[in-house]
Amino acid sequence: MKKITIKDIAKKAGVSKATVSMVLNNYDRIADETREKVLSIVKEMNYYPHESARLLAKKKSEAIAFVSARFAAPFISNILDAIEQRAFNINKYIHGIIPFSTRNEKEVKEELLRKILYSRKADAVIVLTLKPSEEIIKEYNQRKLPIILIENEMSGTHSIRVNNYNGAYMATEHLIKKARKNICLINGITHPPENFDINPTAIERKKGFEDAMRNLNVNYSEKNIEYIENYTFEEGKIALDNFLKKIPDIDAIFCAAGDLVAMGVIKRAQEFGIKIPDDLAIIGYDDIMAAKLLNPPLSSVRQPIEEIGKLAFDIAVDSMEGRLKEEKHITIEPELILRATT
Amino acid sequence: MKKITIKDIAKKAGVSKATVSMVLNNYDRIADETREKVLSIVKEMNYYPHESARLLAKKKSEAIAFVSARFAAPFISNILDAIEQRAFNINKYIHGIIPFSTRNEKEVKEELLRKILYSRKADAVIVLTLKPSEEIIKEYNQRKLPIILIENEMSGTHSIRVNNYNGAYMATEHLIKKARKNICLINGITHPPENFDINPTAIERKKGFEDAMRNLNVNYSEKNIEYIENYTFEEGKIALDNFLKKIPDIDAIFCAAGDLVAMGVIKRAQEFGIKIPDDLAIIGYDDIMAAKLLNPPLSSVRQPIEEIGKLAFDIAVDSMEGRLKEEKHITIEPELILRATT
DNA sequence: TTGTACGCGTTATCAT
DNA sequence: ATGATAACGCGTACAA
């Protein structure tokens, strides 16, 4: 079955390819009569321009790359959802958000970012949590490909950060004010193995926790901290087991590693007959949808995910379309949501 | 900053464009020496082939379209996740799964499927829940673009279905055997408004429910059924309110509209002090991740989502790569997962 | 409005 | 056995 190209339309309409192209791209220099005729034939023949050909000619990709580490973590997919939602709402780049995932290895990340840049797979790149090298940023700047960082800040980029320090500080402070004495932290790893990527949020949250404890004169030591790697439900269970061995009179946990992990803690606690919040208070992080549906509903630090996604997308678009002159660096404050686990 | 093309590589390596291309595509008719030289220059100059150009020349899109209705429903995104996971695992089409969403309007759906077909945005299409018209299928067949249906079956396509009838039958049967007397059903709408798409699963599940009730001689009427549109948590709450008005002695609900809705029911029941499962037994559908984390953990009909995604993806790939001669139609059986709500 | 160069690889055909 | 030449894929946009 013969494929229909712009040439076929042109021939049948008795005009040139250029005219057809101009009609399809809404140029106004075409006579109404011609336009009508072309459009009717386009519809009649079910003609749609060949994507790759169109993009090649336009020197665009009409896509935005979304680069993140590969985790099942709800936070990542929620951010992606928020970006897609925004695209859908303003009706731009609707099918043009392409998720790429590194596996947390630095090499892979660099390679991937280069590939996106030089193969022109995208007209802008949004990078979540990962931190590109200075060298990469330079190359992006030279090629004038906008790059938007979420959770990191570098010059040569646009950036959106949530104040992780404050989020952790607030949560910890609240537990202290609730007169908890043995407060523990579950956190992402802050000292990843060689050639793995660091997660800046884990470091900031740890600092927020420690400062709150110190400023309000609560004892703690490194024993009070458990580190987890993959942000899973199972790891939450294990973390609680570990704490119970080290600190039998534990009475509060701030789970900076996310609500999913916190849910694991709750599950395990319930298996042991530990009462929440009486015996053990818990605050999670992210405020995922399931948090408020739990029994008991989980207190959590909410990141304004919708807003982050919206901002990232809008900056990307503005930047691609040349409306952004200077670098944009935004910090958003998180919110402590109190429910029944504290 | 000048963009680097295959020509630049060729010149610098003292060979022709064709040779560079052949090296990059692993043709074996290139001398090792030449190959080495080309590769080293490619790396040195950070050359990556231009995507659109490559795809245009190859007459491929290297993408798979995933078409579904736009819902926040976990089922949809879980299927998509499963497909992407599979792509990742076998390392094919990793960034090539493009989600498209109709808004449930028939017109939009047809238009979208045509556009994907004729603009060659994808080399295969996976359609979830939606049912294309015969006409569209014919056009796909003519153009030899493989189309894979999930939850529908038509000739001219490949298809993967989960046995919704059995799923509903099992769940209902179980409630009956637990000696429940006033069993109600929450279901997706089976008679959608004009020019909206029907959801075949809702119809099949209703039939499974009704047959189980009839075969086991349990009374019920249309009063025992609530229909919901958007599969949300909130709708679950409302559905329970409605039931309580109509059927005060309700003692079981099979929520064929999914676990999220079932979670709404549970929440509302707990607000009223209704004991689960003593006063009210509940079975959900889909067995989403949150189901087993709830308190009490939710009984549910599990759809083997991983497997569905894997099958859909594999059929798409096999079909694209010409390894599939006949149509493939697969039916998968669901599984009843019993937890604490029954 | 039209003719045509252009964007950038791929691959079939030809040459050594 | 290797590699070069040139046609091709299909729109877009500028000069005429």
C-alpha cells in the first residue's frame, strides 16, 4: 500500500509542495480558496506529515527529556506525572516528554546527557535529583540546550529546589515538642559507594534533623540513624528491626526516606503490637497519596509536587521558546502535614 | 557552535559517510583498522547521529505507542510501568514507549489512532481498554502496523484479555460462601453516554457478579449496584452513602471498580464506625500496591499486571520484527487474594 | 505561489 | 574483502 506524502497531496490539489506545507503550518499568505481545497484533500486522503521528516526539516525534536535515576520511588513518578499533567493542560509537548533513566552510575549519566544533547533527541532537559558535571553543563550551554535541575542548583542551569533542610527541621522539631525523647532518623544514604551519585536531599535532610536536635538540646548519636538505599517498603521494616535492637526505648521516627519506607515501619510496628502514636510517633516524607488513606493516617512533610512539575515544565518551555533571558533559580518551602501518627 | 555531522567524522577520518555509517551500525564489511579509527574520532568529537535523520533514513520510528483513556487510575499507569519495565529488562525500545491518551471520546480516539498510523510516530501500537473501530483496524492492517489490544479482542489484532467474568464470579462467590446476605456491587458504568467509549471490563464483571448471585440463589436487584465514572477514592465514599440509604442491612460489597474506590468505601465505613469485615465485608479489584498495606489489608482480585505488560510488549516487538505470523489472542486468569476485609 | 536547496543519515550499487 | 558514490526518505523555508 503506497504511503501518502506531501507530494501526492500537492499533485492532487494542483499546487506545489510548498503550498501544502504552508497551509498545514497555518501561514496566512495562502488564498482561502487554495487553502480549502488543500485541506479537503488532506482530510480525504488521511494525510499526516511524516514526523521524522518534519522534525528533521524543522531542526527540532519537539520533545523534553526527563532524566532521573531508576527507582520505583513514588516521588519520581509523581514529578513526571505533574510535568505531563502540565503539558496536557497547556496543550504543548503533550507526547513529547521522554523519560530517561540512569542507573545511578555517574558514567551512565554523563553518557546519557551527552547523547540527548548531541543526537538532538530533545529541545530541553529536566534533570531530577542527579547532578550533572560542570563539563556537561558547559557543553549544554555551548549548544544552547536549556537544562533544568530539580533538587540541585548550579550556574549555567535553571533550578528548582525544595527546602529539604527546613522540611527535616520542622518535622524533627515537632517530634521534640511532642516530648519524644528517643528520636531516630531514617534517611537515604549520604555516603554512596564510589562512582555512584550522591543524593543532595539526603544530606540536607540529615543536617536539618541534626540541627533541630542540637538546637533543642536533644541527645542523639549516629546510632539514631538508619540509612537505606532503595526507598522501599521492605527497607522500612528492616530499619525498625535494627532500631529496636540498638535503641529499645525508641519513641519516634522521622522517616526522611519517604512515606513508602514509613509505611514499612508502621507495618512492622503493628506486627510487634507497638502502638502508634502512643509508643512510637512517625513522620514520613513526600505525603504520597496513600499517606492519608492509611490507618492511622500518616503525618508527613509534603513537597508541592504539582508546583515543582509545573515550574519545571514552564521554565523548559519558556527557555526553549527563547522567552527566558537569565537563569532562574527557585526555592520552594515544604509543608508539615500533621495526621494521626504524631 | 557548529554541529557535528557524519560528514565531519568522515572527513576527519579520511573515509566516506557510508563507511562511518556502516561502522556505527556494526556492519561487518569494514576492516578492523578503519573501524578503530572511525570509532576513536567519533568518541573524540562526541558525535551522535541525529535522531530524526536516522529515523527518516531507516523508515522507522523505533517507538511503540501506548494508547489509553486519561485516568489517574492506578491500573493504567501500572500497565504502562510494566511495559516500560519489560522494555528496560530486555533493553529494547527503552525510550520508545510513548503514552497517548484520549479523553474517552470516540472521535478523539479515531483521530489519534489515524495520526499515529499515518504520521509514522510508532512502529506498533498497544491499546488499553479502548476499542478501535473495524475501519481503523483495516487501515492498520493495510499499512501492516501491528496493533495490540489489552482488554478487548478483535480480529485483525493481537489481544490480551484478563478473564473479568471469572474474577467477578470468584469474588462474589466467596462473599456468598461467607454467608453474606446483602451483597452489593460497585462497578464502572456499563451504559456510557452517547459517543463515549464503553468499557468492556465493567460489563463482563457485572455479568460475573450477576451469574454468581443467580447460580447460588442469592437475591439481588439493580438496587444492589452502584455505578461510578472516574474510579476515584471519593466516589467510593459516595457509593457507600448511597447504599446505606437504599439497603440499610448491607453486609458485603464487591468493588469491581478497583481498589482505590474500595479504599474510599473503607474510609467511609470507618468514619461511621462500621466494622470491617464483621459488619461489612469488602473485596476490591486490581490488588494495587496499597491494598496489602491498608489496615485492615484489603482482599482483592489480582490482575497479573506484570505479565500483561510483558506479553503486550513482547508481542509488539515480535510483530514489529516480523517474527509473528498469525494473530495472537491470549486470555489470562485473575487470582482472588484473600486478606482481612473478608 | 513555486522551484529548489537543505537537513542528515542509510543503503543499494558500483569500483578496486 | 573493503570502501566510495549517489540516490533516497519527506518535509520546510527562502529566493525568485
